[in-house]
Amino acid sequence: MRDGNRAVQLAEQAFQLSGGKNAIVLRTLAAAYAESGRFTDAVEAARRGAELANQQGNSGLAAELESSIALYQSGGALRDPSLTTSHGSR
């Protein structure tokens, strides 16, 4: 979702519903914060998500979250290259 404010609203709702115990929701929340320019919040959510993923034995997700922290610290937002618009090709 590219509407950062709406993405934050939805991700915060998901976080509340998960009881803060879902690392994937924290990954989503971090990405939403970054999209809306809230990079400090994005770093914190990604760190909490990485810690939780490690506790739950999901080292792959933890590594993904750890790598996103550097992106957020540099003021970048998470982008999925498969979602880029390319005119004339499908």
C-alpha cells in the first residue's frame, strides 16, 4: 500500500489484534512507518520484529528485518520491485 498514513492505520490495527506477538505484522508495521516517513518508528518496529522472529526460531525473517533496519536508518522505504509499473510490457 503506497498511502503511508492508511498503511500505518491498518498495520497498527493488525499489531493490536496480534497482541504484538507476530513478527510478520511487525515487519508490515515497520514498512508502513517508513512509507509515511516515520523512520525512527520503522527501525524500532523492525528491531522488535527481528527479536521476536529470533525467539520464535524464524532466522530467515529475523535476517530480513535486520537488513531492513539499515534501509530505514538511511531514510529509505521498502519497495517491492515486482510491483513497479512498466508501460507497454505485461
